[in-house]
Amino acid sequence: MYQNSAHSASPSSKARAEAASPVLVEVTRGTLVESRHRGAFAVCDAEGRILHQAGDPERLVYPRSAIKPLQALALVESGAADAFGCTPAELALACASHDGEPLHSEAVTAWLGRLGLSPADLECGSHLPYNEAAAHALIRAGKAPGPEHNNCSGKHAGFLCVARQLGAPLEGYIDFGHPVQQTLLGILEQMGGLDLREAPRGIDGCGIPQYAMPLGNLALAMARLADPAGQPERRQAACLRIRAAMAAEPAMVAGERRFCTRIIRSTNGRALVKTGAEGVYGAALPERGLGIALKIEDGAGRAAEVVMGRLLRRLGLISEAEAEALQPILRPSIRNRVGRIVGEIRAAEGFPE
């Protein structure tokens, strides 16, 4: 029989590791649990009190795109949103990890055009739209994807707006030392309640800096977006405006088939959820004044969505009727190549309550 090295670990060290990252999601096939996803989450209020948790809230994570709504605050606070006539749809697009549908790419191109710019000024790089129909349309037309199709293009258009408003260079706006990135760093520190100058640092897929922060502090930042009463008046107004834009334009935040758009629309903005890469998710719950942050250890987005859905149900943000309508994304089916249901993705037995 195969002997793996886990047997050499002491029971106490194994128990500590499992407690820091418990099994949260199971993937079944037939009658067997085929895969399991470990992770951690924190539900926090704007005072920093953790009300619910699983795993270690001090675990360092890169927030990835889950913090786009926080980064979008700079658009409003700098005066750029008013100076350049940003619509609610464009503010929502600044928060987006979108599918690259025409409504997204065309809106980004039009927004840049008002600034006298084009997609060529975006420094996020290019990839095919995540939306299959949009990708196939490009391929059939013999066209290569442009930066406007990048899922982060709305955020980057917002960065260019802020750069112009600050009188900063447009080129290199993604660099750590650029005034735009320093402004964003300050917002993240203030909302998350910590100093990130010495934090581990990386580069996101779209080229901007990422700073590692404890999961609990990410939840705090989202809670302060939901309940900014303790923040300066300018920050309070910016939070309200960004939240209103996401609630009014959920399709701009992701895409019609996507978890973020469907949850925001179904809850009428009571749950402003935002995905990030590598199994990260954040949420601001304005009516409850709470924030959620979660991280799936192996980076699986499918598990992150199931955990977020379970937490929203536990917190009363999704009613029974809404849960019935959202069943395909709250407890997704596993289908084979001919469409037959052969399993499901679900919260693990013993999910922390």
C-alpha cells in the first residue's frame, strides 16, 4: 500500500493545518465525493469585529480583482468621475472583471474616446473575450482581440481618467511609483486598516501591483465600503456612488452568465459581490454593514462561488425564492459531454456555521 509522508506529521501540526484551511466545498460524481476544496473566510463589520469565520483570518492573500470596487473610489474622490462625465455604467465597468461582450468593449472604447484616447493607451494587455459568443464573433471576423476585450479594461480606463485628473503621465500608470497606484495604495490601506508598505508584493494579470493582506483586513475593507459612516465625508460619498453604480448596472460588473452579475441583480444590490482570481471573493452588504472575504486554497473559482452563496444564504441576503432561482449557481451541477447531470458542487458536510 502507498505510504505518503503525511503520516510523519504530528497529529497536532496536521490539526492546525486543517483548522487554518478547512474543507469548505465538495465535488461529487455519482455517489462519491471526488474532490474537495479547502479555504478560509471572514465576515466582518466596519469596526473590525469578525462575526463569522472559517480558517485563519490572519492568512495573507493577494486580493486580486476582488478590490476593484475599492480602487474605483479614486475615480470619484479625485473628481475625475465628474470632470469626465462618467456614467453609472462606466463606474460599474471600473469595478468589473467583465466577459468582453460588445456592451463592455464598446463602452470602454467610447469612454476612452471622450478622453481623446483609444484602447491602444490601455496597459492591461489583450485576451479573447471570456464570453464564448463574443470570442467566436471576433474569430469569424478574422480580428485579433484588443485591450478593450481584456476583463480589466474598465478598471484601466478608470485609471487613465484618474491620471488625467491628477495631471500625471498617462504612460506607465500601472507602475508601483505612479501617482495613480500610490493613490490606490492609500485607499486600500485606509479601508483595510493596515500599513502595506512592507507587505509582500506581486504583479496582477493586468499588470498592476498587488499587495498581500490578511483575509480579515480584506473583509474589513469591504465592510467599510458597505458602511462608510466612520470615514471622511468625501469617502462616504464615493462609497455610496460606487455601490449605487454596481447595483444599477450589474451586467457591467461581469456578464449575464456570471455569478457576480446574477447575485447583484437577484438581491437588488443587497449583496455587492466581486470575484478575484485564484479563488478570492469579496462582498459588501450595505443593508447589514458587513463585508465578506474568502480565499480557496487551490485557487478554484467554482468553489469560491459556492462558499459565497452559502454565506449569503446564512446571512439572510438570499431568500428561499431567490435561492430556488439561483440554484444553478449556488449548487452547480456537474454535467458530462452530452449534458447529463453526473454530480454537483456543494458546501461540504460540516460547513462552518
